[in-house]
Amino acid sequence: MDKREREKLEDVLNKIQNTQSGMLGGLYGDFFGSGSNTGSKSSFDSRLDSSPVKTQGGMNISSGTEDPLADAKNALNEFNTKVNEASANGVRPATKDKVSDSEEADVKNEEPKEPEEDPMETLDKLIGLDTIKSDVKELTNFVKIQKTRKDAGLKSVPVSLHLVFTGNPGTGKTTVARIISKLYKNIGVLSKGQLVETDRSGLVAGYVGQTAIKTQELIKKAMGGVLFIDEAYALSQKDDAFGQEAIDTILKAMEDHRDDLVVIVAGYTEPMEKFINSNPGLKSRFNKYIEFPDYTIDELMDIFDMNCKKYDYVIEDDTKQHVKELISQRKLASNGNFANAREIRNLFEEIITNQASRIAGIEDLKPEDMMKITNDDLFDKTGDADKKDEPAPSKSNDVNDDIDEKNGNNENSK
């Protein structure tokens, strides 16, 4: 072989080696070792200089053949064999190792999830709502039996799963809707059981044609579960083309996906009745109503106690009676628009904020100090301090007299 042919062959082999090393060197760092080839001859260069020779990977290259290119091909084949053997013995790409380690770490660090509570048990634990609990159980049992009949090859009575929830705010409509979505999943009429909550603003867009797209996106999220539309009557207003577009899109989805989509509409009783009766399509698809009554004063007090226990607060018996009277006072002043559980939540937050202001100056603050709610926490003392020229606010006993005078024995009225 003359010098020119030798140089040409050497150039080809160098290119092959660089290509192989470039593709595989980074992936199989453990195979190639930590050393660098910079400044030294490659194994293929050694093949040209002497015979036989051991390459860095341990391959034997012999000069027994007359065709140098054939020798080079044999060397490359042996090199690939070594790579495959190394991979089989546990040498993996570095990038894959990193991803795998990360995934394994995520699995190890992930806290075990607590098993979900049975939705029927969750329903039973709700304060009050006895009629609602009975209605939901009756509906669930009926749907379950109809599905079982269908699975057994028997004829089943067509039943609409869509519901109308009516009542004032804070009466548990969203909570019950979430429970129903899980109940429906458990008996197999829904595939996922999630609740997607929205109102007019989440369905209606600002331009013609966009409302349908926006509504369809929410429907897509709710597929396999429940689409809960609060204050749904806001979609049906005079000369409201956008609201009507949303209604039409929802009705079509209810028809197209009747086996895996439930729609629950909710709102005040009278506006909801007008809303359903305003459209024949709505009236034909929503034929099951569940009325959510206002909580009684005793039930509202139970909700307040529940919040105290949930967040580690202890309320004195005397203070508890005053809280009950405050609840009565707020309900009387609401003129029929009392927010029920939401109002109790607001009252609870007001009281614990007052408590925080009261105990903030205590130097040696003990856990029992941070837990206890007293009569002093029922009023905002910081706000009163600024009213120098005004008479002091009524004491809780005065408030009690006013409430007794106005409310009498009407604490359990709805």
C-alpha cells in the first residue's frame, strides 16, 4: 500500500472512530472510562502502526488480512459487540441514569396518600341537611339498580342524572354536588367523578362565537364527572345572545355525552324555577329538584363548633352562648339573604382575628392561650379604640336582651 492510500485509509478510519466516539462516548461514559484520549493515538491508529494490538476497549485487531478496510470493519463490529455487552451488564447512558434516579427519588419521597373516605359516609357527616341526605341516597340507589339491571341484560328505566339545586348561599350545594360526583363514579355511571365548578363568567365570552368555544373547554374538563353551574339563571337574561349560546352548547353536550357527563345547575329558588321554565330544552333535561333549606340556629352553632375543633380552638361555654346570640342577630338582620355556613365562616374568622390581637402582646404565650376564645374576642377592640367621641358598643348581655326581644323562641326557624 503506497503512502497516499495509507493516508486516505487512515483519514477514513479516524472519521469512523470520531463518529463512533461522538455518538457513544457520552452515552457510555462508564465503558470508556474517565481517561481522555487527547494527545494519544487512537486504537485504530495503533492498528495501522503495529500488529497485533489491544485497543482501549480490549479488542484484538490483527493484520492478517490483505484488505485493511475489512480489518477496520471487523474492528468496528467487535467494538459494537463490546458496547452491547457492557450495556447488558448494567452500564447505562448517563442521562438515563439521572432521569431514573430522579424518578426513583420522587417515588421514595412521595408521601403515601390516605384512602379516600366513602362519599356516603362524608354525606352522613354533614351537619343538618336530613332531607337532602335522604334525597341523595334515594336517587343513588335508584340509579345503581337501573345500571345493574342494564348490565344484567334487563330493561332499565331511562333516568336523567342532571339535577337542579335550589336554595340560599352557604347551604351546602357545592359540597353535596361533589359528593354526588363521587357516588356516581362509585356505582359506575361516571368514569372519573371530578367536579368542575363554574358560573356565567366561566362560560360566556365577550365576542360572538367565542362563548361556544369557552363553554366547550369547560365541558371537556368535566367529561367523566359533574359540571356544576352556580347561579345558572344568570345565563338566561333578556336579549342575552351570549348566555343563550352557552345554554345551547351545554344542552348539546348533555345530549351527546349523556352516558358520561352530569350537569347540576344551582341558585336561588325562584330565579332557578324561571330559568328552567324559560327553555323547553332545559325543562326536559332537568326534572329532578333538590331544595336546600337554610340552617337552623342550632345547626349554624354546630358549624361554628366544627370550625373550632378543626383549627384547634376552644370556646368557653359562656362565650359559646354569646356566639349563638350573635348568629341569631345576623340572621335577623339579613332580610332573608342570610349566607348560612359562609356567614359562620366569616364570623369565625372575625373572632379568631380579634383573639390574635388580644393575645399578641402576651410575652410568655402558652398553647392554651392561643387556643382559648373568650367574650373579649367577640368584638373588634382595635376598631373601638379610634372612636373616642362615640359611646362604647353594647355589651354582649345587652345584645342578648335585644335578640331575645326580637327573636323570642324562634331560634330554629329557617
